[in-house]
Amino acid sequence: MNLFIAIILSIILGVIYTFKWSFKYWKKKGVYTQTPYFPFGNAKNIIMQKVCMGVELVAVYNHFKKKMLSFGGFYFLTWPILVPIDLDLIKKILITDFEHFTNHTIFGEDYDPMSQHLLSLKGTEWKKMRSKLAPAFTTSKNKMLFDTVLKCVDNFLKVLDEAAATNKEVDIKELSSRLSADVIASCAFGFEANSLKNSNPEVRNIAMDLFRPSARNTIILLIALIKPKVLSFFKIKLTEKRVAKFFTNLMKETVTYRETNKVIRQDFIHLLLQIKNNVKITEDAVGNFEKTSSATQLTLQEMAAQSMIFFVGGFETISITIMYCLYELAKNTAIQEKARAEIQKCFFENSDVDDKLTYAFIQNLTYTEKVINETLRMYPPVPVHTRQCSKDYIIPNTNVRIEKECLVFIPTLAIHKDPDIYPNPEEFDPERFSPENIRSRHTCTWMPFGVGPRTCIAYQFGLMEIKIVIATLLNRYQFTLNPKTQQPVEPTSKGFLFFPNDKIWINFERL
């Protein structure tokens, strides 16, 4: 018995010693960090799900800034993370010295094929895949998909018209998610998901499995971001079995149907098919493909992984932005009226468009674009951008060496809410994004999609979709905030994306 107790005590003391030793990592490098505490390090609020990571890093950023630091250290359990707050240093990490920070920290392992997607690929594998996928996200591609998005928005309007006719408040969080599911299903995969019409839509349910901010999903995602080797050791897959099966089967069925029936549709699946068939893809101004024998083939499983990450990138991030944008416009009626006046003026000056949006038309909606940009400032869907040091890096003007595989967290939300950059940061002010104001700010003061070579590959498509939705609704409805909406809207403490904690209720009235 005494031996057993001695063994247990030895293990406990060994664990404590390991933590204490690990907590000296930044001190040995001469890097300031707030006092870490066993066993959480500096991440107690995140691990206990009191706040999300983005909100916690706002506090860290403000603390470092008061200390007049350019960067500082952070511990997630025992794992050290660099948190840069100086904008010039952030620019070096993301752009200038990108070769030292080429990788995301996201998990990607051979035993989990669904993790082998563009977001998780590293080094030359990422570079090859991005160059292959880039033709799917050009301006000409967006133009071709414009009418497809409009068709999905038409179904959205039918739901809102019904709510307006009965003076029924709308759960815009739920409805914008269903719209995003329909747009992605149609534009990427070529089928109608009918999420807006169906009370139990499969695509929407799959999306909820992917993004549901549960304790399990949060913990696994945090480990995948910070110490993916833990998942590798236990062979834990990041993607749930049902989700992986859905995208794998979808890819198999779509590929079989298109190849058997010689169907060509200019969408994301068609591009993957071109790569699968060992075709090098270049694109001219009208979206035609030149076929030459080159490029490395993709397996069906790799195609499924790419399709899943495209769905991930285009679903919740877009719906979050639409939801928050409508929330702010409903709160700020003067801004809503100004944006509506711009749209109606454009329709009046372009009477030939007959109240139908076109790609060229929305390019003229400069104030609406400011509204969207301000929404993305206040509510960046991804509030923290991550990088992993790919080769040792000495921080300029210091002797601090950042070692290979060290994690870097860019506190995007904190920068977006910095009053020295954006005075009165909690005030919704689209004029922050006037050309002169944009020119006066640092490149890295607005990063909802990241900056540099690893900027979101589909961000232009996402902005187009958001602008279509907001412009269409402004031209058709007056909307106000329903009293059921809890204010201020707070982000959930679970998950990684900037989800609202509660539903957002809006009333729509036909003009």
C-alpha cells in the first residue's frame, strides 16, 4: 500500500515538475508572459469555456500593449505560443518573411484522409494544391456563378416575404445558415440542397455537425490547432464519421454521374475532375480551360477532402457575416437608409437592369461594401489566425529565436477592436472604410480573411455572395430589431468561430 501511494505521489510530482519546467520556456528566451498556472498555463478561461479564444486574446493583446511590448508569450497548458501585437512584426510573419511561417497549425494526418485539405496541407504540398485550385476562384468564375447565387437568394426572399406578410419575427441566425448551405451546394457541387424549404435538410445538418460548438468539438479543435501530435498519437480523427461519409459519398456519386453522362458544369467539382484526370488547368478571361498533360492526379478521397474544406470555408463564415450585418443595419436605421438609397439610386441610373442585380451593378455599391467591411471588422468570423514556424526565425531587432514548429497566434479580433486604430471600436461606422481612411491605416489592421499568401482562396466569392444578399434585402425590405433579441450580442464561449451566443430576431417589412 505504501509503495502504491509512493508511486502515485511520484507521478503527481513528476507531472507538476514537467509543467513547472515547461513554464520556463519563454523566460529562458527573455520573452515576457503573464504568470502561467498549473495545469492551464494562461488558457484557463479558454479551457473552462468561459470565453472563446478570440475574446481571451483581446485581453492578452491589451495587457501586452500596456506593457509597450511588440510581442509576448502565452501558454496553452504546457505548450508555448507566440502572440505578436506589433503590426510591422505581424506583416513580416504573414507576408515579408512568409517562408518562415508557411503553415497553418491545423491538423492533417495520413490516417485521417479528410484532413488532407488545402487548409492543413504544408509547404510544397500546400503550394501545389493552391495553384491547382486557384482557377476555381477567379473573377470570371464568380461572374459565372452570380446567377446561381441569385436563384438561391430568390428562395430566401420567399421565406422572408411570408414572414413579412404575417409580421412574424425571423431567426436570422438560422435562416442565413440555410441560405449559405444552399449557395455552397449549388455553386460548388451542382445540386439543390433545399435547406430553406426543407424542415430537416441534410446539408444543413451536416454543417451543424461540422460547426456545432460542443465541448467535444471545441477540445478536439483546440488540440488540432495547438498540439496535433496528440491526436496523431491516439489516432483521433478531426472529422466525425458521418460528415466524412457524406462528403466521400457525395464525391463518388457526383464524379460517377458526370463522367458517365459527360456532364460539364463550371463549378468546383468540375475543377477537381480536371485535376483528377491529370489535366493542367489554366483559364482565359471567359473561363475556358486549356488542357495539357501535366499536374498530379487527385484521388477521390483527396477530392472529398477539398470539397469539405470549401464547404467549411463558404458556409458558416458567410452566414455569420450576413447575420451580423443585418443585425447592425436593423440597429442603425440611418445607416440602413443610406445603404438603401445608394442601391435605389443605382437602379434609377441603370433602368435597363429592371430591378435585377448583375455582377457589374454590385461593383458600384461602394457604401454597401463599406457596411460589409465594417461588419467584418467588428465580427471577424475567424477571430484568431494561426501560423506555425516552418524554419527558425529571429525576431527583427531582438535576439529572440522562434524555433521550428513554434505556434504563432495573430489576435485579429483584438486588432480590429483596438481604439488606437479604430476610435470608438464598438460603434458601427462604415466610413472607417472610405478610401482615405483605408490608406491611412497599416495593411494588417483589417484581416477577416487573413493577409499574405495564405489568404482565404475563396474570399472574393464570399464577398460577392454577401453583397448580393444585403443589396437584395435592402432593396426589398425595411428591417428592425425584434425585442426578443438579447443586447448586446455576445459571442459564444465554445468553438473557434465568432458565433453569437443567442438567436438574433429581426422583423422584415416589404417596401
